[in-house]
Amino acid sequence: MASTLFSANLSSAADGRESLLEQYRQVRRQTETLCQPLVTEDYCIQTMPDVSPPKWHIAHVSWFFETFLLLPFDSDYRLFHPCFGTLFNSYYVTHGQPFPRPQRGLLSRPTVAEIYRYRAYVDEAMTALLTTLPEARWDEIRPRLLLGLHHEQQHQELLYTDIKHILAFNPLRPAYQTPTLPPPAGATRLEWLEFAGGIQTIGHESEGFCFDNETPRHRVYLNDYALGSRLVSNGEYLEFMDAGGYQRPEYWLADGWNAVRQQGWQAPLYWEQQDGQWWLMTLAGMRPVGEQEPVCHVSFYEADAYARWAGKRLPTEAEWEWAAALQPVRGNLRESGYLHPAPATGDSGLQQLYGDVWEWTQSPYAPYPGFRPLAGTLGEYNGKFMCSQMVLRGGSCVTPADHIRPSYRNFFYPGDRWQFSGIRLADER
Ligand SMILES: [Fe+2]
């Protein structure tokens, strides 16, 4: 595996049919490569309602192409199985009633082998469709194809997070991969980088792909502000823990303090103490907590409490995006192969902006002014979740490099911890 920081672009508006067909093959292949270390039993487990069994993911992304491309664009297409439309529909209720999410792990059938046959069936039909579709219909199918590819990449990231949860749940703490560590790094001083406020513009602007929630581009007002030059490290987070961070309600939002007490949180998810030392679970198994690594698997509540303890705050998503707009999209993303956040390198400027961990912002996930969801059932993709969740920015160590951009808005509930989520601090200037 390459150990370099990686960046790339999945597609541009100029890509033709051949290029898109190759991108389709590549993304589908990447999903299957990702699953190669799994044994059959790993594919079937659901360790909490938010986690889906890997076999569900790899069927669901095929269902997406079947439902939104093959059925509307190929009049000769025949369903692989009449019940898969219910089993592998995630949340598109205008399409039909999905099978209950918390019970996905209770289904022994279809088998993993049958689901791989389903994938191959869809791939064969998609290849024929993309090869033979008349030029006149190409403009119609192209946006859906790109959405399907980026949708599958989102599920590739979810596969990593869900596989990690599945393996960490097991007292044997099995490893997904052999350890691949970043180069050793010394402590990097946290500096404050200042940004001028004023009326700025955020939202997607290039001709490349974006999700509907990144639009429309619009003006925002920012006060002058400062961002931490790097992510908050495990060592810094340990200082918060040692200062009684999880025992002192004054640092916490009311909902956060309730979560601390009800869930018994005393450390980030996947941390455990062995003989007085903190260890954490990685996709390469257990290892001692590295003090220079970014803290990971913290909820919004923990990020917010840490920031309050530190006398700082979390950035808004507009502050993050405005600062990121001129930065190259590169970092410790999936292609580096670590699948674990890496220490800051000590470079000047904003470090760890992309990759490593998704950065919690203080911005609620809400529509931009003038937002219009996609038409029809695909309008359910993003818009209906714009309530009660918080925005995260920048991608993580399991995000594909050609899937992230400055305007990308990820969103999770404030108590969620199983994503690769961490902390960058902000302050007034
Ligand atoms: Fe999905």
C-alpha cells in the first residue's frame, strides 16, 4: 500500500461514456476489494441499529443502481429477485416500505454468495446499459450514474466504520488488516491561523459532482476568526480526561451530560484501559493510544465539551469551508492505507484539513438559502435529514480521496461516535 498522502478527482463534467464506464467498474471493484479480508460470518453481523451488516451494504448499493438506473432506463431489465426491493431499500419511503433497519442483522438469507451473484447481475446489466444507451438519453442518465458512484463510495466509508464496530464488539478484537503505520512524528505545536471575516461565499462552485445539499452557493457573514493549525491530539484529550472532563457537568451541553451519564462515557469510543494504560481499537487490532495522533471516535457532545474546557469553541461550517477553499485536497485519506488517523507532520499552515478525522462543526445540518432537493424519490437522499444533526467537514482516513471536496457536508447526530470523527478548535481573532 502506498504511504503517501493522496488526492484525486473521481470525475469531471467533460468525462465521456468510456471514462464513466471505467469509473463504474473501478468503484464497484473497490467495494469488493474492501471486503476481501472479511470471512462469511463477518458479513452478517449487526452490532447496533446504526451498523448495517456488510452484506446489506454491498446489496444496497446494487439495489440503488437497479432502482434508479436500470428500471427507469432499460425497459428489458428484469429484477434479480422480487423481494430485494424491500430488503435493500434503505429509507426511500416514496419508493416502498423498507425492511426495518435495526433488524438487518437478523436475516440469514439471502446468503453472501447470493448477494455477490446479485452484484454481478447488476454489473452485467449496467455495462450493457452504459454501452448501448442512445446518445439522446445520455444527459438524463449521467447525473444519476455519478450519484450512484458517489453513493457507493459513501457506503465504502460506512463499510469501514461498520466493520470496525463489528470487530471491536468481539472480545477477541480481531484485526481487519495488518498494521500499517504512518512515519513517526514528534509533537507539533498547535498554532492559531487567522482568517479575515466579512461577506464571503460558500457552497459548491466547480463543474464537478456535488450532492444537492452543497447548493446553492450563497453569501455568509463571518467575523474575523482563527482556526487551530492541527487537530486536537489524543494527548490533549487525555489532559481533558485527567482534569475530570467526564465528571464535571459545567463543560457539557445538557443533552451531552445526559449522554455521559446514560451511556457511561469515560473516554472516546474504542478506548479501554489495560494495566493502567489506555489502548484503543483500530482496523489493525488493539494498540496503545498514541499521544500525537488526532483524537477520534468522539461525539459532537464530547468535541463541544473539550472545546469549552480548553476555552475555545468549534468552528462553524462556513468558517471551515472559507478557510479550506484555497487549500489542496490532500491528506491521510483512504488511499494512504493507514485506515487510522495520523499525527500532524509539523508543516506550516492548516494541517490535517482533509482526511484523518471528520471535524465536528457547531453548525446544525440545515438547508442553504434557496436549497431545492433533487426531484422525485431521489429528493429523499439528503433533504429529509435536515433536522437534529450536526455538520462535519473534511473527510477521514477511510474517505476515498476522490470523494471529498471543500463544500462536502457530512452529517450525524450529536451523540454518534462510531464514525471517524474528531476535533479542530476555533477562536475569535
Ligand atoms: Fe445508501
